Amino acid sequence: MSKVLSVNLEKAVDPALLGEYKEKVKEINTGINSKTLKGNDFLGWADYPTTYDKEEVEQIIKDAEYVRANYEVLVVCGIGGSYLGARAAIEAINGLKPDGGPEIIFFGNTFSPNYTAQVMSYLEKKSFAINVISKSGTTTETSISFRLVKDLLERKVGKEEARKAIFATTDKEKGALKTLSDKEGYQTYVLPSDVGGRYSVFTAVGLLPMAVAGIDIKAFLSGALLASKELNNPDLETNPCYQYACTRDYMYRHGKSVEMFVSYESQYTQIGEWLKQLFGESEGKEKKGLFPASATFTTDLHSLGQFIQEGTPLLYETIIYVDKPKADIAIPKDKEDLDGLNYLEGKNISYVNRKAFEGTLEAHTSGGVPCVVIELEKMDAYSLGYLLYFFMRACAMSAYLLEINPFDQPGVEIYKKNMFHLLGKKGY
Ligand code: PA5
């Protein structure tokens, strides 16, 4: 087993209690590999780290270099699975105050008039390229935002120059975005038909924005490749991914209704958003599933900490803790010590963070909150690739344990229908 990541269930469940899942896990693992389960035509992500189009990745790297060399901003238009993975990966790897490279602006993930208008006026003064991402090619948030930025770009630099700055990620053959891209001659990348949005971070959906952000996408894919090999292991006793999935199921069946994803890194906050979509959209069906929530500690200990410790006992935590921070800083000495912090003089912030984690873990478990701890060795692209694949595989296993199709999202359509009706769209 690799040292990229470890799962510790000590503070959550007695592993002996998971024994009953052994056979079921084996069966589901076989079903994932042979693509014989519910939603099997969306299992393309499972071996994607092996089967991906190597030429397309080279093209992405080339195009990303071009964007990096020529534009101040990359505007990424997309929502849900066509947005969250790229943002989560970029922030997790580059941090919240990255040094150099084009600024990445995520757009089209809201109808907020304020955000939309503010981004548009900001872009007036910038040189920018666009990556529009939509599998269906018809998502309203994405389409409106793309119409706006495309129009601005064409007015600023002319149709010909704009064409060189627009990159579209969509279905290989069908959809409005594919038709438009072919007509306009945009560079296009493929979101494979057997990979759903929330499982698409390893495709061009995640890779182009990440490469423009200067991230080593081959390392990211290599981490996923290792995970896809190691975690494709039917033996529950030696597969931490499936141990985690079974723990989720155990929690669900033993009175917990919320899984709170916790990290101790501000730059992992968006990983929490990605996880909420992955698990929420995959599992929340047929009146089943854990509600996925997320928090960043210690920040949120000063808001949610009270409830977690002493409130309604509905949740358990899945903590992602990174052992080696990418950057660190020591606490300086102060002559007068009026703040009383000299006992920490010379200690790194990472040391304080670790002690906060250990102290909180004890506090919450003693308060009756089970805690799963996933420790990640490093914060690099390789480790993150491993981590995200780990969760995708765990999510599929969890949904199948609930006898749910992990790859559809029928409930999301209801708000859209109502909205289209109210907006007066033809046919609604
Ligand atoms: O996970 C999913 O499938 C969804 O979140 C989609 O990614 C999201 O609705 C955007 O869809 P599209 O890529 O078709 O614009």
C-alpha cells in the first residue's frame, strides 16, 4: 500500500463491525470493473487514469502554455461538476494567494447579478481567454455567462482574435456547445460520454484550468493512476477506500444523518464543496443518503464548534489532515510578551495546527462524535490526484451499498423545469 494517504477508523468504528460488508464489497467491486451495475454506462472514470487520451493531455499542456504566455486572466465558465473539481484542485495545490500565472476566474456558477456584473466590469480592463465547460452544452448558468464573456471578448479584440482565446470542453459529438464550437472553430476537448460531471476532474474539465494555473497535471493523473490500481482491491481488510465507504454506510444505518468533511487547511475549503456535490448528488436519492456538510477548522470551530460538541447528535466527521504543509512559518519572540505567546516562540504554525487537530479530535470523540481521520502525506498534485480518486471510488461503493445509482441526478431537473416555466422558455 502506498504512503500517499492513510485512513484511521479508530475514533469512528470498531473494524470488526465492518466484517458483515466483506462479501457485498467484493461483489460491488467486481460489478464496478465489469460495468454491470446500475448506471454502468457512467463508469468511465474508474479506469480513466489508464485509458485517457494521452494526445489530448499534450494538447492541453500546449494550450495552457499559450494562455499563460498571452493572457492576464482565464475565465472558466461552468457549474457543478463542470466547475467544482478544477477550483478545488487549483486552490488545494496553489493555495489562496498564488504567486504569478494568470488569474483564474470561475464564472457561470451562479445567477447572482452582482457577481456577474462585477466580473464583467473587471474583465473590461483585462486581457483574457475563456474555457467554457459543459457536457450538455445547454446549462443555463454556463450559457448565459459564456454569451456575456464571448460578446465582451469579441468587442474588445475582434472575432478572429477571440476565436484563438476560446477553449471549449464538451461532449465529443453532440450538444449546443459542440455545434457552436465547430461552427466557430474553437479548440475543443472532450468530456467523455461515460464520465459524469462530478467524476470528471481528471478529464479536460479539470485539467485545462489546472494546467493554466501552472499545475503539473501529469503528476495529478499519476496520483490518480496509483489510486485506481491500489484501490481496485476487493478485500475489505486491506482496502482503506472501501473501509471508509463501509464506515459511511455503518454510520448511516446507526443513527447518523450528516457526514461533515473537515480539513485544517483554508485552501482545502473548496475540496469540501467538491465532496458535497460528489456525495450529495450521487447518494441523495430515494429518500436515502447521508447529508454531506463541510467545515474548515479551526476557523469553523469558532462558529460550528459548539453545535458539534454539544448539539443534536446527528453528525460524524471525516477529517482530511495533511501531514506536511507546503509552506510554514515560525512564531516570533516578543520582548514584552503582553499577548502571553512566548511559550510558543520558535514553534511553527503547523505545530499549533496539529495540536489543535489532536485536541479537537479528543474533544469531539469524547462528546460522542465519531471521527474518521484521513491523513494525506503532502499537498502536491500527485497526492491530490490520489485523494480525489479515493473519494470517487468510495462514493461509488457507498451508493451501491445503498442500492442507488451513483451517476444520475433526476432531482436536479425539478427546479430547472419550474424556473424555465417562470422564465417563459418554449415547451415549459
Ligand atoms: O455532476 C453533474 O453531472 C452535474 O453537476 C453537472 O456537471 C452540472 O449540472 C453541469 O452540467 P453540464 O456540464 O452539462 O453543463
